[in-house]
Amino acid sequence: MIKIAPSILSANFSRIGDQIAAVEAAGADYLHVDVMDGQFVPALTWGPKVVEDLRQLSNLPFDCHLMIAHPERQVDAFCTAGAGLITFHLEASDHAQGLLARIRSKGVKAGVALCPQTPVAMLEDLIDDCDLLLIMSVNPGLGGQAFIPRAMEKLREARALIEKRNPACELEVDGGIGSSNLCDVVAAGANVLVMGTAIFADADPGGTLRRLRSLL
């Protein structure tokens, strides 16, 4: 099953309740929550309190993508706030295996994200402990960027590793995904598609999500 995870970073926060309700009614599988700290990436978004408040607006699993330095300092708070899945960047953690185990011990799914410059081979000793692997197809920290073509090959490499070692692990792709390439990234092996601008730039995000789903 191919899952769609609308990224609320691109939503209109003056109408966030309506926009979340629209994509949930349209069949979104996750809500993708981009957390940025102004250190690991230049942008600054929100913390656990916002996640906790948004949790009251939806029954969808929250897919919290931590683009933050020292994620080990923050994961407990996001678990408590209601995250259903927490993904942190391999580049930001010195002890990724232990952090994966810690998140999972709290009943929350755990994932690892790779920036465009980080090879899939870096996950050889971690993939068994992952519920999700996130391939960034743009540089993290800014919405609306163009898809980096090399990500297609990384998706194929990641899919091969997952099938060999941990078939239950989901493969997510984030950045520059829309109607022109969503079928291509699925063919390359992705089964969770993060889309922000492609969904929320439209006045009818629910209708847009349905149209994108129909392409699949």
C-alpha cells in the first residue's frame, strides 16, 4: 500500500484545523510534522507543545521528522506529545542505534533520515532497528525545493537493503514530490510519500490529495 503524508509545514496555519480535517477526510495516511531548530537547519518551526495541541485535531498518526541537532535531548518530549513515528537524522546523532531503541521502547515507531549527501550504505548496521527510512530528495530545511534526481537511485538502493534485511521497514521520500514524479518514486521503491506544497498550495487540499492518489 502506498501511503501519503501531507506535510503541514506548507499548510496555512491560520486555518490549520480546517486543512488537517480536509486531508484526513481525503484519505491521508500520516500527518508529516517537520520540526526544525535553527541549528541543524537554518529554519525554525515548532516544538512538542505545538505537536501536543495539534494532536487534538486529528486521529492520524503524526510522522514527526526531527531536523534538529542533538535529537536525543528532545525525543522523549515528542513521544509524550503524541508522535506516532519519530524520524531523526543520522547526521545529527552520534548514537543512532541507541536512540532508535529508546524511541521504540516508548511504543513509538522510529526512523532514520538521510540528507542528500549521505549514502545508503551508512545504514548497513542500523536498518534492522528501523521502522522507517527517510530519503531526503531535497536539502532539509526549506519547503518548495526541486527534486534532486540522484534520490531515485538512492531509493532503489534503500529498497534493496530493506528487502534484504528488514522488509517490514517503510521507505519514505520527502522533497519535491508532486504529480510529475510521484509514480516514478513509487517505482523506485518508496511506499510513503511526503508532499507539502503539492497539496497545501491548492485552495482545496483535500481535493488535490484525492487527485494525486488517483494517479497511483
